[in-house]
Amino acid sequence: MSATRKLHVKSYGCQMNAYDSQRMADLLAHEGFVETAAAEDAELLILNTCHIREKAAEKVYSELGRIRRWKEHAAAKGRPMSIVVAGCVAQAEGEEILRRAPAVDVVVGPQNYHRLPALLDRARRQGKLVDTEFPTESKFDALPPADRDAIRRRGVSAFVTVQEGCDKFCTFCVVPYTRGAEISRPVAKIIAEVERLARAGVREVTLIGQNVNAYHGEGPDGRAWTLGRLLHRVVKVSGIARVRYTTSHPGDVDDSLMAAHRDLPELMPYLHLPVQSGSDRVLAAMNRRHTRRDYLRTLSRMRHARADMAFSSDFIVGFPGETEGDFRETLSLVEEVGYAGAFSFKYSPRPGTPAAKCADQVAEPVKHERLTRLQAAIDRHQAAFNARSLGTTLDILLEKPGRRAGQLVGRSPYLQPVHVMLPESRIGDIVSVHIAEIGANSLFGILSPPAQRSGRTEPRLAAGN
């Protein structure tokens, strides 16, 4: 191993990117790199980019302009600094990044970061390079196991990638072009990773994928397993007390997934299920492959499987051709479902996607006004959902110290932050907490007496959703 060098990875966007960033750090630890929070002091600085949000590429170029000055300052002191752009913007922009940001040394797509040590070595010897070809080998098979100390530093919750890519080709989305076709990891590889995490003290895992419920990885029996069957296996790993998964497509919620929510208390009753619009006309234009009625039927079946289910979603406003009537159908869907939370975005064209070529683009002021109205409705329902927590008892996974001395912060089954006064020695425990106060963005509670503690979340919390 070479001498210790400083590494800083800045991650944008989704949970998949957060996971990929951690795995890049794990990979480079074997090359002598240690992570630093001070980006300007790093010898290797990686931007792990996301192409989903508005003007994603331009934001990356703006960031690279600031980093270029850091690199020049480091060079003046005789200290080398290498810059890597990874992730979906790297995949989409490729050589253009080197043209517009000459300070960058390596551009690498999200499927190829397992090659980083070799790419960095080649860049030192041969000059700048781009690697955005979709590989034939799996990056997961090429990655070394994460270091136990690194896992412990990251806390008691962890992401585990089980699936990548998407075959849906929604007309607004770049994922099929930047992440490629759907691929699923074998069950044995996933379980081995979950077991390593559990041995290092992780209590909760979130299985992630661009279209996670399309999972069809090879099982020990040689057959393709569904996500529901995989979840039944994951909860058997000793030490794992909670399991989640994200992000799902409404068209891939099958009977085995419904059964998992019915049968597995370790599977949290909170599902992020993006719908994007409440209008069937817009859904068809988006190529979402489901109707509003299909979506609502899926939510109804989930609630039948488990009474305390709650939901979050994603919405796009101002999709090409969206009328005021279409938008009001989205507002009515929010009212009908009563989401516990949701993310909303103005539509912005992504180069190479079909929607970007549509002539009937919605004017920016209209998109802004609709987003404001939609977010107000979402916030109102989220506040109502949190208010119903008052006086209930929730099982909380304690994750980290709070801002006040003697305070810990944990998460409810519905991902609500909950503050409770307990010593740091309790981090990693799941405790029953009586919710005594509701804040703007979090809950506050006290440890429940043992006689009042329940092994399952109060079902009435999700009532009305």
C-alpha cells in the first residue's frame, strides 16, 4: 500500500450515489487514501454527480470552477491534486467535461468506478481520460469488502445496492441512458454484504436501486428471486432489526412484495412510491405505464396488507403539455392519498430524452406557481401526519447524538427524526418513545415505561392516509 493520501468525495442526488460514494472511498482506502472533510486539502477530489435535478450539469461546471482554483493553489505549494468527475453527469457529458473543465483528470461513469485505481494510474502516466463505456463485468464483483471501521463510522443505518438501471424509459428521465438496463445482484452477494454490515453494528439496511422492485437476482436455488422473496431472506440476518427499500415503480409492486409487508414486522411500513402526476393524460405522455386508478389500487392493497402503511412520492409539475386541469388532478391525488411526505420538482428538459423535444413546453412562471401550490399541499399533509404522532408511542432506532447535551436523535418507522434524552451508549438501540411534542421538522419524546412498550408501531398513526 502507498503512503497515506487525503480523499474527499462530494455526492449529489440519490441514495444510489451516496452508496456509490461510500464504495469509492472503500475502494480507494486500499490504495492508501483516507477521507477528509476539507475538500480543498484533498489530494484526490471526486464529484459523484446526479443528472436528475434541474440544471445538474451547469451546477457541476460551476463547482469545478471553484475546485480549479483549489488545484492551482495546491500546485503553487507543490502539492498535487487530482480531480475526478463520476456519476450520471459524467456519463451524460463525457468528453465535454474535459473540454469545459480542463482541470479535471478523470471522467468515469457510474458503472465503472471500480476501475478508479487503474484509471488514476493511467491518467498520471498518459494524461486525462474518460471511461463511460458500459462494462461487461459487474462493478460489485470487482469491489473489495468495506472496512469494518469505515462501516462503524458511518452509523447504524446503511444502504445496500441490489439493483441498478431501468428499462421503463419514462420520457422525462435520463436513467436508462446514464445507468443502463436493469441488472440485479445475486442474492448471495447481497446477503454477504448485509452480514458484513451487521457484524460491524448496522441495525437497519435500505435496499436500493433505480427501480428496486424490479429486482430479479439469481437466488441460491438458481432461479430469479423477487424483491419480496429477497426481503424475507434479508430479515433473517442476525443483528438486522429494520429493513427498507427504495425507489419503486408502481408497475412492479407484485404479490410477493405485498406479502412481505404483511408478514415481516422488520419491514418498515413506509413506502416511497413515485407517481409523478395525477393526470392520466400526463402519465401516458410520460410513458409511466400505469394510470391514476392503478396507482391508487396499489396503495389500497398495501394498506390492506398492513394497516399502518404510509406513503411518500415524487411529483413533476409543468411537464410538456400539462394544463391547469391536469395539474388540478395532481392536487386532488395529494388530497386523496394524504402523503406523509413527498418531493416535488419543476420539469426541466434532459438532453436526449423524448420530452425534451416536445414543442408544448410549459412557461417557467407557470411551473413555478404550480410548484408553490403543490408543495403547500404536500407540506400541509406532512404536518397533519406528524401531528397525529402526538401522544402515540413509536419504536425509534437511535442513530446519533443530538444538538443538546445528553440528547440522541433516532428515526421512527416513518423516517421522522425523533429527539429523546438518553446517553450515547444507547446508539443502535431500538426504544419505545412516547411522543410529547411536535416540532417543525421533527418529533420530541420521552422513553416509555416498560409496561407501555410495544413491539409494533401504533397502527392508528397512519389513519386517514
